[in-house]
Amino acid sequence: MSKLRFLSLLIIVMLLVSCSTVPITGRKQISFIPQSQLIGSSIDAYNQLLSQSKLSSDPTKKQMVVDVGTKIAAAAEGYMRENGMEKELEAYHWEFNLIEDDKTVNAFCMPGGKIAVYTGILPITQDETGLAVVMGHEVAHALANHGGERMSQALLAQLGATSLSVALSSQPAMTKELLMQAYGVGANVGVLLPYSRRQELEADHIGLILMAKADYDPRTAIPFWQRMGNVGGERPPEFLSTHPAPERRVEDIRDKIPEALKYYKGL
């Protein structure tokens, strides 16, 4: 069997055996990175980042991050238990930290529930409910296993590039280089970046449900993302960005609000 055919068959097998379903949205996804490997690597990376960062010493802000994050995580766990996904809960070991960096407007979640919020985003969240929008979004990334999915996509892209390289091995060096460059652009624009934007919108969707289940009004997500859209000035076009354009994001969230309100007890 040729190397090219072997690699092609390997990719097909990986796709067939690695399909799972994202909670709440029901989207099918490919993720074949072992959960144990993913979690172990995430913990190491998270701890390394924390060791290199200055953690906030403000007890009020720190407690707000922990309290809101804990409520959102509890809502996520409640959903999983209600839908027969208790076993998946073993992979989540929630941790919430506030990093002192007023210039960084961001928050992130690593696989397994390791979350960090930067103080630079707090003026935009404004209050506990605004922070719940951020936390809902970040916990949604963990619940949907977006980290494992992105790593799997990257690995598939690498295998695809290897297959293409083998197929072009008989071509002149210049032609091969040009085609490989074209493939690199194709991997970014056609495969990896669109999935990233899809994941961001999916995290918005799931996050709305989670914050509603945690008794936060999901309608507050709209003004939050509008405020976020006013930060930073110029931005790259949506098509070449890993995050949706603010206008697209707000429009999508607005469409999902009626569904989220079904879980909100504050009405």
C-alpha cells in the first residue's frame, strides 16, 4: 500500500470513529485527541501561565469571578446530568482565576474547565451579569470540547498537508513550493478559521443557555457584545478572523435569545 493511500485511509478511519455530539446545539464534531492527554496538557499549560502572570489581589473582584464561574459551571453540570452525561463530568475540574492585566481585554478556557479572566475585561462586563456572559461563553467552550476539536482539526490539516506533499513529490521544487503555499492558505481560510468562528458562535449560543439556567438574564449578552465591539478600533475582516464580527455576533445572539429565555426563571 502506498504511503499516500495509507495516510488517506488513516484520515478516513479517524473521521469515522471520532464523531461526537456537542451538548445543547447537537452539532456533530470530530475530536480524536484522548481526553486524558488533553486534560493533562491543559493543566500543565494553565499552571505555567498562572506562574508567569500576576494574579489579582482584589478580594472582591476575585470572589466575583469565582462565584459567577461556579454558578455557570453548576448550570453546565446540571444540564449534563439531566441529559445522561454524568460520565463526561469526570473530565471537568473547574478552576477560575483573575489575572491582573488591565490592558488585556480577554478571558479563556482550557480543556477540562481551567478558566482565567483578565482584569482588562471587567470595565466592559461592568457587573456580575456582564461577567456571566463571559463565563457562560468560556464554560461553553469547555462543555463543547472545542479545545479537543481544534487540536483534532490541526492534526487533520497536518496529515492532509503530508498527503499532499507525498502526492507532489515527483513535481519540480518550485511547483511543489507554490502548491504547498496555496494549501497553507486553504487550510487557514477553508478549514481551520471557519470552524473557529463556528465554535465562537456556538459558545455564544451555549453560553446563553447556561447563564439563563444560572438565573442571569441572557438578554444582557447583547449590550455586552456591543460594548465589546467598540473596543480596539480597527479589526481584521470577519472572513479572516477567528472571532465573528461584532455585528454578526450580536445578530446571532439576538436570534438565540428566545430559546435561552425558556430557561430563565427571572421572567
